[in-house]
Amino acid sequence: MAGTGDVVTVIGNSSSTPAGIDQPPNALWRYVPALCRESEEWRLRLVLHDFGLVWEDTPIGRRIELVIQEPLCIDPHWDAFLAAYVENRCLEDGIEPPTWVHRPDRFLRTFWYAGGCHGYDRVRTIVTTPTVFEAHGIWFPREELIVV
């Protein structure tokens, strides 16, 4: 489990895998149980770092397989964040995003500063938020999306 120094192992239920779709062992939907257990800070780490590395290590032609299955909804903020993140990554790579990212429950009605934000940082966050994140109701600085 993240936060304890252990490696996160994400295991999915094969009965929930759509028929005919080859699901990689590190598909995004498999991260949901870990996201449910973690604090906001560690949720960001799981998505931005752990899944971000999986995304970047996967050949571009196979990346859609990582996100084709919609993750379970767990929290309105994180449901929107996952959709914005996936849509942004797909568009950056010239991949058509999966249809689930456009579902109404993947958009917030009021803006959320993902990851928290100090007052002095709000302007920078708003100005540098990618358009896709803003469309989903999330303010999140572009530089925080860089996987290192």
C-alpha cells in the first residue's frame, strides 16, 4: 500500500473485465481499490506517478488498453480527476479518449483545487491548468502532471 513504503500491487477481478478486451494488469480501473484506501496526497501519487509511469512505459499503440474500461466511481472529485487525467493524456498522445471520460458524472459543478492549494498559489494554478482539467471542473497546475 502506498504511504507505507510497500509496492502497490493492483489486482482486478477478471469477471469485471469486458468480454473481448485484453486488460493489462495495470489498467487504470484496477487502481480504484488503492485509491479508496489512501489519503488525497497518496491518491495523487498513485495516479500521477505510479499510473503515469505505467502509461509512459506502455507503447503508444497500446495505451488505450490501460484506460478503455471505466473505473468505478468513488468520489465526485476523483471521478472527475481520473476522467480529466485520462482525457488529457490521450489527447497529448493523439489517442481518441474513451467515451466514459465524457459522462456527466465525470464533471464537477463547482471547481476543485486538486491536491490543495495555498492562497498565493491559486493564480498560478488557475493560469496553468490544462483546458481539459478546467472543463472537468478541476484546477490543477500543468507542471504537476509531469512524471519524474
